[in-house]
Amino acid sequence: MLAIASVGSSLIPETVRIVVGTLANHLDPLVVMAAPPLLLNMEPWKAGDTPSGRAELVPEGAYDLDFLKELHASGLSTEPQSRGQVYTIRGTAVLATIDPESGIRRSVETPGVFDFATAY
């Protein structure tokens, strides 16, 4: 069983990322929550912006430079954001799992924000 609670303007993309990482890809919840976030670009629209042409916001240093170059080569524009800006945009999320067979309960949240879910 899986329960997720999240707040912040990236509520939808982060929730989808967490569900897919945990349920579809069977990743450890700690790995999922520590991964770079998917961010909603809340910056004001610039002249000529289109929904599919806007820069995707990425945390500075979170992705390998070669990966970012591949994204640009594929036509996806990215814009680095500072750690503080990332946490402001991202908000926080908490994930809890209960294994129905063993009864083991785990909880984890976005690292470095509040640490309410440290009961593991």
C-alpha cells in the first residue's frame, strides 16, 4: 500500500514522479524521494513562449552536463535554478508504504525540507 501527501506548486508532477518511481519502477522510496524533482515553471511568460517551448526548470548540479546537452539537442530547453528556488517551487512530499504481507511500514519525505517523516 502506498500513501502520498504533497504541497507546493509542483504537486502534480512530483506526485506522478513518486508514484511511477515507487510502483512502476519498483525503486526504493529513499531513492525516489532523493531524486531531482520535476518542477512546474512558474516564471512569467516571455514573448513567444508556448506551453511546449518553455524552458524546463532544473536544479543546479542535479543532472550530468552530458545529459543536459542531450536534452538540448533533442529540442528541450532547460533553465538552471538555485537550491533555494527549487525548494520554493517544489514544496515537500511524504511517502508512506505498508507491505501487506510483512506489515512493515516505511515513511520518507523530500530530504532537507522538514524531516517530519523520519520514522522509518
